[in-house]
Amino acid sequence: MKRAERQLIGTTSWLVPGTYYENARLVAQLVDFVELLVYTWDSDTFDLFEREIGKLRTLSENYGLKYSIHLPTDNLKNVRNVLNYFDGKLPVVNYVLHPYDGEEFYDLLNGDFGERISVENLKEKVENFKRTVFDIGHHLIGVKVDDAFLGNVVELHVMGVENGKDHRKLNLETLEQMYSILGDRMYEIEYVCFEIFDLRDLIDSLKLWKSFKKVKLYAR
């Protein structure tokens, strides 16, 4: 696993009811990147980005904010449309893709965007790739990833898991489980995205992450 020179911390574009820009603006000085959740690519989504892409770019220019893109989960045609749309428009550090069935999926991974796409583990399916995204919630609740998958991780999806539900505020038990799987590598992976869909819970989770890191790495 490649060690990052500086780990970038991010969050999702859904923390409060509002648009991509409205959510990104809230955390532009709190995190390093925002994960734009683009689950489909229809006319409404396209029109919204056409209105906001310039403002999202301005956040990057003013605060150094970067972006990751969670690619569509409905079909690969929309995945390709999103890849083509964002190419060169924003500073995108990573594209997150759910595994699909069929040859077209592998063609995409072996294509022009393959060096920037990372494949995420799902609760019901794990597909290894040279770049992977380790979602701790999916792992704890569903299918387990193996060492080969973990060896290719470039991004973590962090959240609390409680009573069989994920995307909760981060808790100590989930952090301990992550650390038992990854060890100190947890703080070396390039990108860490907190997939917690509430602003207050995000802030509390970031505090816990930092305090846990201090105990594990600096208080030896």
C-alpha cells in the first residue's frame, strides 16, 4: 500500500438539505475535499452542476478545496457521462465506483480513466482492483474484504456502525475495529472520506478521529 505524503480528509456533499455548492461551502475550511454524490446523471443533475460548477471551482481557488466524485450507481452509461463531464472542470482527486457486472465494467477500468477510478466494496459484493475504496460500514455489515483488496486501498470511507446500521456518527468501537484491520496504515492511506450525513455528527466524528490518532500514534 502506497503511503501518502499527507492524508487528505473529506466529507460528503450531503450534510444539510441543499445543493452541492451549499454543502461544500459549509465545510470548505474544515476539510480537504468534498465527495460529490452523483448517483445518477439525468437532466436535473446536469442542470444543477451547470449552475454550480463555477462556484465549486471558486471554492477550490479560494480555499484549496478538492473533490472526489461518487460515480452513478444505476448504469455504466451514466458513469461514462459523469467522467467525461468533470474531466478538467474541477480538481478531482479520486473517482469512486461501485462494482458492476459484465465486460463493460472491466473495459472502463482498463480505459483512459482507470488510473483515477477506485472500486468500493459493497455489503453484497467485493471486487478487487488496483485501486480500491475500503468502506468500513459495508465490511462490518456485509461481505468481508481480503488482504489483497486492503493492499490496494487508496481511500477509506469512515463512519460509525451501530445496531447493524452504518453512516452513523463515528464511535470508538468502530474505530477500534478499523484499527484492528488496518493498524497504523489507517493514517497513511491517501484519502479519508467521512460518509456521515449530518454536519454536527461530522464535526464530532472528526474530533474523535483526531483524538484516536493522537493516542495510537503519538502517545507511545
